[in-house]
Amino acid sequence: MKKFRSDLTKYWGYCKYAAKSQLKAEVANSYLNWIWWILEPFCLMLIYSFVFGFLFKHREDYYNVYIFIGLSVWDFFGRCVRAAVSIVKANKPIVSKVYLPKFILIVSNMMVNGFKMLVCLGISVVMMIVYRVPVDWHVILILPVVLCMILFTFGCCTILLHLGVFIDDMNKVITIVLRFTFYLSGIFYNIERSIPHPYSDVLLTGNPMALFSASMRDAMLYEQGPVWWRLGVWFVISLILAVFGVWNIYRSENNYVKVI
């Protein structure tokens, strides 16, 4: 891991430059520019609020904020994972001409989506003020939750980067898996109230995105801390995924250029 730290430090400047360039490129040809980063999850929140809050009578305190927080968390993970599958092929002009540790592409993409998530979480805070959500010291507990989620996302992305180089259909597979995981992550419903025990406990323990979403909402909306043992388990799993993924990339990255 010494090489990983050295390369991360060496190419950190490139990560920031590439992230800024991608953010600027995304808004360059759009009439609404960066507003789309807010408008898309906001419109989805309204749709889910109408369908599940009004039509299906889901009852949850501060339901609009509840959904918006969940969507902010899910969008970060989903965008990072979808991009990771084809990220080497998408950057073929770069990786085929100069040496660049391939995990740096993931870090740069996570910076882009992390910035968008921060914007959405900022909007969530504004919504909390509008809805007069009571807040106490538990709100700072979103920090370990976010860090664990970032580590888990990075670990997943390193694995998928490798698979995406060699398996052309991986994009289609990931699209299906993400859609299935989305509906099991409690983005628009409360897992503990909607699913009977003990299945709700199994889902919150076995689905990290359900755990991260629930933990973020508990800290921001309900003045509660996360279930630490669950978060600890997924931190260890995430660390293992990240270490293995980076090792596998270093081991195989010379073959990536030959394949693409």
C-alpha cells in the first residue's frame, strides 16, 4: 500500500484538475448548467413523494427531506459504480499514451460525484430549516457514515473497473443489479416499518446502501446515531474490497491497454 499512497499523492493534482474539467464540461452545453445537479434529484423526490407518500400513504416524518437525503446518497453510489465499469475504455486516449495508475480515474470520478452529493446535502439542510427539523449533536455522526460509504464505493469501483475491461456486458449487468439494489435500499420507504422483523434487520445488515441511507437520516432528521456494529462490519468489508481492488489493478493494469 506504500505505492498506493505514493501514487495518490503524486497524482492528486491531476485528480482535482480532471474533476474540475469534467464538472465544467457537463454544464458547458446546458441551459440550466449546474442547476441540473439539484433539479434532477429534486424532481425525483417530488415523484416519489406523490406516488408513495400520497397514493400509497407512506407515513414518515419530514418525508420530502427523508427522500431527498436518500436520493443524494444513492446517486453518489450509483453514478460512481456505473462510471467505473467503463472508465478505462472511456479514457483510452489517456491510458494508452501515458502511464496513469488506473485507480486515479476512479478517485477523479468520485470527486465529481462527491461534489454533487455535497450540493444536494446542502439543499437537504435548507429543507430541514424550512421544515423546522430539530437538530442536535448527532448530526456530526454523518461524517463516519459518509467516510464508510466513500470507502465502500471506492472498493466496489476498483473491482468493477477490472471486470469492465474484460467483460463487455458488465454495463448491462450492473444496470440490473443497481436497479434491484435501489428498491431494497429504502430510498423512499422506511425499511424497519415497511418490512417485518427479522427481515428488516437482515436487509439493513446485508445491504450497505440501506444502512448508509438509514444512518444518514437518523443523524440528520431523528437525532439518533448509527448502529455502530453494522457500520463497523461494513467498514472492514469495504477496506478489504479496496485493498484487494487496488492490488488487483496494480497486478493487471499492464494488460488493460492491450485489451482496450
